[in-house]
Amino acid sequence: MEFYQSQENQQREVMPVEENRGSDQCHGMIHVVKKGDTLYKIARMHHVSVSELMYVNPYVNVYQLQPGDEICVPVSNPQNL
């Protein structure tokens, strides 16, 4: 019982995901996920790699995308196309 009481008194630092993402921190554009979108489809649509999308979206569960999710899409480099 003492273990649970001591945990209740500890302060927890919570960093909401919503504050960590947003267009002000996205150096590119925001893609709003639509029904049927996959990370692969989004990457191909914007001419970037899946790994780039995963890198710039660390707080997004890219394996369970839901309609309405916002994905930061980095600006593609035309030299790499």
C-alpha cells in the first residue's frame, strides 16, 4: 500500500502531443489523412520517402493512421526526383 501512496504524490511531467506538432514546427506542408491513406501513398503523392515522413513525424503513430490525422510532409528536393 505504501508503494501506491508514494507514487500518487509524485508529480508527473506530461507533454501533450498536440503541443509538439503543428504547422509552426513543420518545415514543409501538412497533409490531412483521408480514408484509405497509407504512409506509402502519402510519401509517393508528395515525392518523399517513407523514412522521411517517419523522421519528421515522431509523435504520430504512422502504423495506425486515422482520417483527420495531420502528417508533416517535408519539402521534396527536386534534384532527387
